[in-house]
Amino acid sequence: MMAPIDHLVTSGTFSLDGGTWDVDNNVWIVGDENEVVVIDAAHDADAIAAAVGGRTVKAVVCTHAHDDHVNQAPALADRFSAPILLNPNESVLWDMTWPDRRPDGELADGQVITVGGIELRVLQTPGHSPGSSCLYSAELGTVFSGDTLFQGGPGATGRSYSSFDTIIESIRTTLLTLPGATTVRTGHGDSTSIGDELPHLEEWIAKGS
């Protein structure tokens, strides 16, 4: 029996608003020995495909459309004949990277993606970007937070199409209401937990105000 969550770190760049930065991204593969979803296909399609192996890819899920999270989504989708799923409010960012390619399906708040017997519920968490989404599995005690919540605070909101007030509201009302033991598997860096981050909400608000 394979572990329900595979994790790899890929390296590349993130570009927006005329700047480019080196980044390491977390790629999450969730499912069983037969089928998986890939969350945030970043930088290295061959490495992600190797981690998938011979399993069926039910979807390539994008938590948001910053280029470092979607730059290998079409390659993975084509290789595995899988749909790309993205919240439609991300279209302005998606089009910066893939103007001639459309996602195949939408992510909507409350939508449930089932893979390998695991249910992943879509949580709409705008702020880092207009249509940022998280995926929550009560069974696994895990939320895949994209760039909405990190160890130590909210994702960045200093660039185009982001809002500090919005991301704080998303975290406060949607993520911090999850059970405290929930592991937060982030888009970059180390994982954390809801219980570890909850006490610091007011500090984040004070820093951002």
C-alpha cells in the first residue's frame, strides 16, 4: 500500500510585475497505488511524472495560477491525459503564462474531488490571488494550502491581483476553523499545523495594517 501523499520539491523561477525570483516549490501527489491527483505542477514535469509512475492521474489541480505553480500543468495534463482544474477567477494570471491554453475544468468552493478513495474538498481562499484555492481532506487530517497559509503567516500580498485584507479574511474564516491538528501542507517551505498558526492571527493583522 502506497502512502496517500507523495511530496517532491522542484526548483525554478517565479515572475510577476516585471521581477523574477528563484523559488523552490512543493508538489503534492495524493491518491493510492492506482490513481492520483497532482497539486501544483511546478518546474519539472519529468520529476513529477517519475513520482506518479504508472498510476492514473485524475486531475492536475492548480491552487492558483502564478507561473511557478502552473508552468508544467499542460505538460503533465497532456502526458497523462488528465484535466487541468483551476478556479476561473485565476484567468488573468493563467493567461500570462498560457494565453493559448485553457484549463479543462473549474474549482469551486465546496467541490469534492475523489481520488483513490480520498475526498479532497475545495476551500475558496482568495487574497494571495483572486481565485486561490485550498484542498482539505478530513480523512488525512491535511489541508493543501497553496500560497494562502505558510508556517509563520499568510502568503504574500504585495503584488498585482492580491489583497492582504482578503487573505486574512480567508484564513480567519476558512482555514483557522479547521481542526487544530490539521497539517498544513504549503506551496513552499515546511509544513505546519492549524493549531500552531491560529494563535498568531492578531500578530499578522498588526504587521499588515
